[in-house]
Amino acid sequence: MIRQHENHVEKQHLSYTINSSDDNSNIIVKVKGNITRQTAMQQNVEAHALGKRPQIKRYCEMV
């Protein structure tokens, strides 16, 4: 099952999605906009929460 999380941070002109790959072995984070330390940490926390499943082996960030 593919899970997806999507978030839009309006005041910082940032949007990102966090998905698992088709085979559920990777977490893919796609980011559009300006990234701050705070939003990067938020994305990492959300990605790692999704990636706690045993079959997840890699994380990929696309900025």
C-alpha cells in the first residue's frame, strides 16, 4: 500500500510530498520552494515516521 503525505506551507512558499515507493522499500520526499532548517527538520520527522516499517531501506530527497 502506498502512503502519501502532502503539506503546503503558504507563508514560506514551500510544498512537499512524502511517499513510499511502489515496492514500499524507499521513502521519497519531493520539495518545491524555499527550505529552512525548521521545515527540513519537519520533513525529516514526517519521513522517518512513515519509514518505521521494516521493509523501508532508503530515503530519497528531491529538491
